[in-house]
Amino acid sequence: MVSCLCSLSVPDVSSSATNRIIVAKDRASVQINFAAVDEDGVYTGAYSTYVLSGYVRQKGESDGWLTMLAARDGISKPVFNNDFQH
């Protein structure tokens, strides 16, 4: 008989905007996946994931953070004049 000592760990999820760990009871947090497409608009199978906490969403800053994070990662063009400050 083969025995195995295995450990299960659940990775912590942190907010892409604030870098704070999102607790299990944060029911307002969301995960958004941006699909990568080629020049013809066809999905390539890759995507970028962003997680926003309920705190950011409650303050009404989620759209601004998504815009800045996508611009930082080269997914979209920068909309704001100021540089991304993290």
C-alpha cells in the first residue's frame, strides 16, 4: 500500500487594485477576464484576469481601476494623463 502525505492549500486571492487579500465573506468582489484576440478579433485562448474587491466597487472606483490596470498591461490605451501610480 502506498501512502502519500499531501497538503491542500487554497491560494489567497488579492485585489488587483489595492493588493489586499479578499476575504471569503466579501460577496461584492468580482473577477473579470479580458480575452486576448488577434488582429481579426478571434479569441486566442489567452486572457488577463483582474480581481476587484467589494471595497473598491463600493467606492465607485472599479471602472477607473480597470482602465488603469488594462493600460498598464498594454491591453488598452491610456485614457488618463497621469501615469499609473501603484
